[in-house]
Amino acid sequence: MNPQQPFAYDGFVERATADPAVVGLVLKGSRAHDGMVTRHSDHDLYVVVADDATTDLTRLSGHRTPELDLVVVTLAEFRAAGMPGFERYALARAQVVLDRLDGGIAQLIAEKGQLSAEEAFQEAGGWLDAYANSLYRSLKNHRDGQALAARLDAADSIRFLLELLFALDRRPRPYNKYLEWELARHPLPGWDTDALLRAVDRVSATGDIALQRQLFALVEVAARAAGHGEVLDDWGADLELMRGGDSSPSE
């Protein structure tokens, strides 16, 4: 097979399945998300080969056409992929096309879909502080008449808010493209999906101050219940601005 010659997804899957070095095939991206496929969607495929095996398919890693993108990795490399990293959500919601490890490939995908308790706690604490920082800056800029800065900081805060909420549920945050898809099928416990999405949309677009404070009130309850009160308390008197008080925040 010429690595420069385009070839179809089905034909490649057949070829890879016939190769004994291949222990797994994993499809990610829009093709792995029901209802997300468009006429522009390609097939993003991980080809997992045994650690001690050799195969001609290795030379196809990085193959990229409008039909098919290939990543060829060893089993050890696949185990580490996205742990941590940007690829984690994509693999967490990937579909298993081939699993020669008696469910071993599926198990690795399941592990990518759930953060460990310690990992989730550490990440949530960091995201909570980042969220509070952007929220505080947005509110302070609004107070000082810096409308553009206030809106930009509000938009930044939404990124950190979503990271936080998914970390609290021990899940990797979905890419923006899949946020609505993910929440429709896997809602965040304790959050009304429609209300959350409306708030995310409005705050990102307008920096709505009252709505930012309403969100923070809900976040504060959830964060303290999860054991992150110390992160919030470190903000001291500045919490009053986030809550809607009249305190004069520090610069």
C-alpha cells in the first residue's frame, strides 16, 4: 500500500484487521459521536499495534486525507495517550472497531473517560481558582468601566467553569464542538443542562454581570461540597465582589 495514495476507510480497516500485529482499532472524532457526522467528516482512526510487533502499517502513521486520518501507535503509547492531554476526551468517547485483547482496548478507553479521585480533586482545585480569577477580573473591569475587558474576562471564565464542572464529575471536558452532545447524553449531576447552556452562551457573548454572580453562587455551593472551600476562602474579602456585595476589591 502506497502511503501517498488515498485509500478508503473500509478498505483500510479490512487490511488492518488482517494484520496480526494490530491489537486494536479505535475510531474517534465526529464519526464516533452519533448525530455529529457531516459531509466534511473524515475517519480519525487509531491503529494500535502490539508493543513487540513489527508491521508495514507503521509507515502510514500520519496519513491524512479528506477520507481518513491515521495514527499508528504501540499499545504502550495508546495506554498513555491523553493521560493527561488534549486527546483524552476524544479517546474517552471513541468507538472500538477492533479489540484483540479480550476487552483490553475498551478498558483503556473507559479509563480515559474517568479521572481518578486524586486527579479530579487536584484539577478541580486549579480550575476553580482560575475560574474565580477570571470572574473577579470581569466584575472588577465592569465596575471600572472597562466594558471590553469585562466581556473578555467573562468569556475566559466560562472555559475554566466548564473544566471545573467536568472535573468535579471526574470527567474530561468535551471539546466545544461536542459540549451540547455530551451534556444531552451525559448531564452533569446537580446541573440543569438547558439552563447551564443558556448561561454559558449569554455570559460568553455579553458578560452579563448578574448571571455571572448567579453562576458563581451555584459553583460555590458545589465546590465547597466537594472539599474545595479553602481555594475559595483564599480569596478573602474579594469573594464579596463575586457574590454581589459592595466591598471595594483590591487591585
